[in-house]
Amino acid sequence: SPIGGVISTVNDIGTWMDAHLDALEQLDTYAPGSRSRILTDNQQPRRTMEIQKSDHHAETLSYGYGLETRLDTRFGRVVCHSGGYPGYGSHMRWFPDLGVSIVVLGNTTYYPAQRVVQDALDRGWGVATGRDDVAVTRSTTSAPVPRYPAAQAQIDTVMTAANFVIDFDDTVAEAIFSMNMDLDEPRDERRERFARWRAEKQLDRPFTEADLAMVSPLRGIVTVPGTADAKSTITVGLNHLGEVQAITLSR
């Protein structure tokens, strides 16, 4: 892969999921530091992210040490993990209370494997319970989190990145891009895509802070002026070091 990933198969990932399922069998007997104890601890929720519910179920979503854990009123405990980058997308999910696991691999950029698994589970549950004509439409309530204002340096970096759409400066990009940016998309292709978007939106001036909304210290959204009916936006994500790790242009 472009960023040093490895080749895997459904069977390989199945073996990995089985190891996690097996590790949960005797939770109280593992010595600290043992592999089974590590794999067990890896599957425990550490921070609640949100609650999803429909007319037919509810589930809590929490994050652990690299894995997402869920409590689903239909399936009990659920553990899952997603991965994706250019040319690849995956989702793996296992059900400790059922002894079942699922993996989906896709060979397109950021293939929506998690959505495929979710839709398949919802459909399968409906068929198994005689509700095959029921749509599981979710509503989401996010867990409350503390809010902190963005520092001026973070605001400046977001504005600089957003204005690459107007004037793409390679020297500045070298200074503020995180290591994933050119691996996610080659620099020349990104520059050309930004130029096409600029021409499509008929942009001819730099954005200012008046166009910016910082939704968190690490994420800012610039709204293109004059597009009230169908807002065009540029979303910039920063990493914990304040480097740009994503620039997303709306349709």
C-alpha cells in the first residue's frame, strides 16, 4: 500500500478476530501482561462516543484502545474496527455473545465497508425476526464533551490550508502538511483537483476568518461566500501537532 500496509485476506483477519473472541472466554484468570489479557483489555470500552436508536433497537458506541465497542439490544456485545486509505477499505466486526464474526474488504478508495456491514446486519436481523419489511432508521445522540476555543495558530493553519484552493503554495504545504497528506493523494493530483473546484465555484479571492467556523480546535469549516442556497464548504482537519491531515471540499 502507499503508506506501508500489508496484504491480508478474509481468513487472516478471521484468525485475528478469533483470537480476540477466545481471549474473552476466561476474563478473570489471565495474568497481567499476558497476550490474552492484552487482547481482552483491548476490547473494553474506555470512552462513550454516542448512543444510536431506532424504533426497534438501541446501541451505545464506545471507543477502547484502537477498537470500537458497542452494546446492541439485538446482538449484545459487539466489537469492531475499520480501516481505509487510497485503494482500500475494510470493516471487521465480531459478536462475543453470539460467537460470530464478519469481515468486509473493498478495493476502492475508502470503500464504505462499515456501512455495508451495518446494512447487512439490519437486514439479516429483520429477516430473522420476521421484520424483513422494516427499515432500521437511526437517530444519534453524541456524548457530551468539553469544548475548548481554538488557538490563533490553529485558526491560521486552517485558513492557510483552505486558501490552497485559491493559491497552492508547495513550500507552505511542506511546512503544514502531516505525513499522510501526500500519501493519501499525490500533491500534483490534489493541486489539479483544487484548481478544478476553484473554477467550478468561480472563486477569485482568498477566504478570510469571517468565512470560518471552528467546530473544534482541530477542525474548521470555511463556507464559500455567496452560496447560500447550496453551501460550498472546505473542511480542514488538524492532527494533535497542529498539522493539516485532511482538506475536504464539498460537492
